[in-house]
Amino acid sequence: MVFDKKLHEFAISPDGAFLAFFENRGNKKVLETTSLGDGRTVKTFTIDDQTPALNKIAWMPDGKGLV
């Protein structure tokens, strides 16, 4: 699979099935999770301007969520 995005901060899930990354879309910052198997977007979260700066992504050890 090839991503056409320049990713600065990302994390691969413990089982290697998913990729989580931050991306700038216009003036919004989003956190997206993508399946590495088929490239589909699993979930996208828009980061509110009022949210403290988020710079790091990590998966929970069981791979069921992000911290």
C-alpha cells in the first residue's frame, strides 16, 4: 500500500492492521485511522481549535484504542 501523504506523526497498531495519523485539511487538523489491509478510512476525528496541542499518537497495548 502506498500513501500519498507526508506523515510526520503516526502510529501502527500493535497487530499491524491499522495506521493512525494526524493530517492538516485546510485550516483543520484531523486524526485518522486507516486499515493497512485495504486502505479504507476507519474513523476520522476533527481536532477542535480549543483542544490542547496534540502531537503524539500511541495505540493502547490491546490495539482497541488510541491514547
